[in-house]
Amino acid sequence: MKKISLYITFIFLSATSQLYAQKIKDNFDVIAKEEIGDLNKDKKNDRVLVQMDVKSDTRPLRLQIFLSQSNSKDLKLAVSSTQIIESQYPIEKKGEHSDGTIPDFFVEDGNLQMLTDKNDLKSRYTFRFKNGNFELTNISRVIWDGKNKTSETKIDLLTGTKIEFDQELGSDKILNKRKSQLKISSLPKIQDLKFSDLEKY
């Protein structure tokens, strides 16, 4: 009788485990963007991957970062986020497109760069890899007024400074320059950020 009870318990746990595994299975099967470069400064290539779930009506996107390992040829998953990139067809837009393109990612000077373009506002986010995390350090934005002027913003989270200014097209002259201080308690980590968080700066 005791053996039968143990057997039933084992079957139940196995079924529960399989059900849970099926529940957490995702459908991010389509590669939307991919970038290769050295992010952890070990002179080996790392991999940045953006995948889309095309089976979902909202077309969510997932960012994953795989880093090289000193004792292995395999890459190890360091970051996985479905929050930092907005879905192509957000629920709140009821079937309408998000008005934003899928961000581009590239590696420059060992830092991860994320480029976004939404409602004609072009933004660049710089993440550095430090102590096992990708920290947001800089933001730059530019928008064109459709005529002859651009408005730009440069944010340095390391110093907590924000500079805004305008420029006439074809001119190096800076107009209406404003500088302000930001209260930054700690640098935001890429895995904790939502796309809406980025727009708050």
C-alpha cells in the first residue's frame, strides 16, 4: 500500500512538472535582430538577440544577451527581458501599431547601444557591463520639427546631468541651451527597465 502511495505521488509530481514546463514555454521563435561583439571585455564575441512571438496578436519582443565564459566555448545567458522593448501591437492600442520600430542593438567601445525610433523621436541608450549587470549610463535624443530645427537632449546618468538644446539644420550653433541636475540614486539595470521607464528621463 505504501509503495502504491509513493507511486501515485511520483506520477502526480511528474504530471505537475510537465504541466508547469508547458506553461512557461514561450513562442519567441523569430529572430528580429542579432548583434555580435565583445561586451564583457574578454576578447571573445558575445551575442545580443531580439526575438518576436509571432503567434501572439500583440507581437511581443524579447531581448536576450549571451556572454562568453572563460572556461567554456559556450555562451551563457546573462539577460532575458520582455519588458524593455514595447510590443508591436500593444493591448492598450487595440490592434493598432505601437508607432515605434524594433530597436537596433550594436556594440561600441565595449558598451551595448540601443537605438529606438518612436513618433519621430530618435533615442540612443548606452549600457555598460559592470559587476555582472548592464547599467544604463547615457541617453541621447533628437527630434526634427519638420522644418529647419532639431531639438536634442543629452543625459549623463553617471554625473546626473541633463542638457537640452536646439540647432538649426546645417549649422553648428547651439540655441536655447538648458542644463539641469537629475537625482540618480543608482544606475538602472537593463533587466529591470520597462520601455516606458526609458521615456521618463
